[in-house]
Amino acid sequence: MKLNSLRSHPLITGTLLLTLAGLLSRLIGFFFRIFLSQRIGAEGMGIYQLTFPIHVLTISLTSSAIQTAISRFVAQAVIAADNPGSAPGRGKSFCNEKCYLTAGLILSLSLSFGCMAFLYRFADWIAVIFLEEPRCATLLQILSFTIPFGAIHACINGYFYGLKKTFVPAVSQLLEQAVRVASVWLFFEISMEKHNAISLNLITWGMVAGEVAAALFSISFLRRKKNRGSRLLAVKQIFFMSLPLSANRVLVNILQSMEAVMIPGQLRQYGYTSSESLSVYGILTGMALPMVLFPSVLTNSVSVMLLPAIAEAQEKKEHRYILTLIKRTCFYSLTLGFGCTMLFLFLGRFMGQFLFGNELAGTFIVILGWICPFLYLSTTLHSILNGLGKTTSTFFLNVTGLGIRIGFVLFIIPLAGIKGYLWGLLISQAVMAAGALLLLLKKHTHK
């Protein structure tokens, strides 16, 4: 009991710090979206939101899985410092935590510069052929400049998560959002003062400014410490762990991108004009979904801290501790989820009208409120699965959920409109949460 209490302390304090930073960041972002909806309108929000699947895809290709691998290996390296026999890669040269960070940066930056060059060069083709919206081309070119800085930021975050030190990731997250919003506001003010039309490009330049600030801030907290062990070994370990996880995430994000791109087209089949379909898409993804996802700042923080904690427990073969974490995760995630569902059911329409001045946004918030328990539970349980190294299981669960949603996009939206997609979203989240819970209970209730 005493051991568990001591070990839960960094998990709890880290989660609280990340939650506080995430909450402030979400608040800034939330009011930023209200500001954007008033300045660029629903159609502008729709065009801007179309670039997000590409942004997420570049993160999955270059840094997301590598950050996870760095976090896991750094957590294990800390244990191995006191017990060399438990080091990752037993029987080989031991690598310290700084060695894993260096190896992760080498891999991530190599991928980042290649991805940046490709996105900048083929932005027109991606915008016209894939997104079916030529106005996204310049946005994608500007977006490409965020990739290397985002990779540096992600790798350093993974390093500190593995050490269970969340101050730098938490503050850098908040700084990135603050610089981004302040930059866009300043760009808009300068543009209006010069009597120029407000351009969507300015929003993307704000993203670049935010990533640069976060990367520089994170670098400033790195202390000089020698790499101990074989960098080649560390690169291989990170590569072989991140490869399947990255492949999983890339495929999942490609499917998500297909889903996002198809929604406006299927809405046109339902009877909307091109402008109306982009407006509805913008209201859903730029107003309603961020409102419903706002409380997930807590579950996201828990998920980040759960991964190294689970990796450490698995390394020490403490299966009872893992089972306790699973049960507590389910209880708190479902409690938060059902509480948020009630909140959105009763106040959703008011929120849409009061915050965004949009009745349709309120309708979407009410319907989306039902996904909260499943969404929050799925997020945390998937992190536990990744901490256990069960990346293939999370991949199949994500693909199953996306398959359900894409099916609703293809076959139900033309018949029922955007509400058909919301039904698919609810069913997919329920299936993913139930699948993750069954896999974890099956593995650990018999040990």
C-alpha cells in the first residue's frame, strides 16, 4: 500500500499540473474559436478545419509515435539506472534517458524535414484532389513550417513525461496556445488597420508562431547531460517500437482524413449547396465538437501520465497495481462522462446560441453530449493499452470505430443529413470503449 501511495503521487500531481495547463489552454482556444467564428464566419471555419486532418497526419508521421516510444523507454531507463538487469534491451549496452531523447530527435527531425518539403511542394495537389477545396493550398504550405518545430516540442515532451516531470510539457502547451492566439489577434488587427481583407493565412501563421515558441521554450529546459550507451541501439529500439504505432496512427489518420473530406460532399448529396455544406461542417467541427471535447482535458492529462506509469508497473510485473488503475480509470472516466452528458443535454442549446450565436451549434452540442462517457473512457483505456505495448489492439479498435463512422458518412448522411454522422459517432465511440475494456479485463483479471 505504501509503495502504491508513493508511486501514485507523481501520477496524481503530474495529472493535476497537465489538467490545469490543459484547462487554461482549452479556455484560450475556446474563446479563440468564438473570436474566429465572428471574424471569418461558418464557411471560413469550414475551410480552415479542412486542413486539420492533414496537420494531424503530419504529426502521426513525424513525432506522435516517437514521443510515445521516448516516454516509455525513458521511464524504463530510470528504473534500469538502479537495476541494470532490468534495462530495455537486456544483455546489450545500457542506454540512459538522454540517449533515448537524442535518438528520438534524430528520427523525428529526419522525418519532419522530408514531410515539410513534400507538403510544401504538393500543397496544390492535396488541396484540389484530396480536400476538394483549392483555397486550402496556401494554408497547407504555411502549415508545413510547423512540422520540424512540432517534432522538437513533441520529443522533449515525451522525455519529460517519461521522467514524470510535467512542468515543461504543461507550460509549453499553454505557451504555444497563448502565442498562437496573440499572434493571430495581432495579425488581424494589423490587417484591419491597413484596411485589408482578413485572410485565413494569418491563422496558420499564428500556428507557426506558437510551435516555434513552444519548441524554443522546451529546449531551454534541457540540461547538459552526457548520452550514456549506444545511440544506434536507442535509435533501433525507438524505431522498432514507433514503427507499428506510427503505421497504425498514420492509417487511422488517413481514414480520419477521408472521413472529414467526405462529409461536405455527402452533405451536398443530401441537398446542401457547396457553401452550406462547408458552413455545416464548420459549425460541427469548429464550434460544437470543441465544446463537447472541452472536459476531455482531464482524461487527456490522465492518459499522458498513465502510459509511463503502466510501463513501469509492467516492467516490475505488478499486475494487481495495473488492474487497480484500470478500475479507477473506468470509474472516474464514466463519472466525468455522465456528468458532462447531463450538462450538455440541459444547457447545450443555450451554449450554442449564447457562445456562438448559432442555433445549429446548440443542436449539435445536445446530440454530441451522449458520446461523452464513451469518448472519455476510450481515451484513457487506449493509453493503458499503449503503455502495455498493445499497440496492435488499439489500432484495430480505432479502425473499427472509423469504419463505422465512414459507413455512416457514405450511407446515412445522404439520407439523414449531418445527424446521421452524429449517430455514427456515438455508436463508434461506444464500440471502441467496450472493446478496450474487454481486452484489458480479459488480460488482467486472470493474473
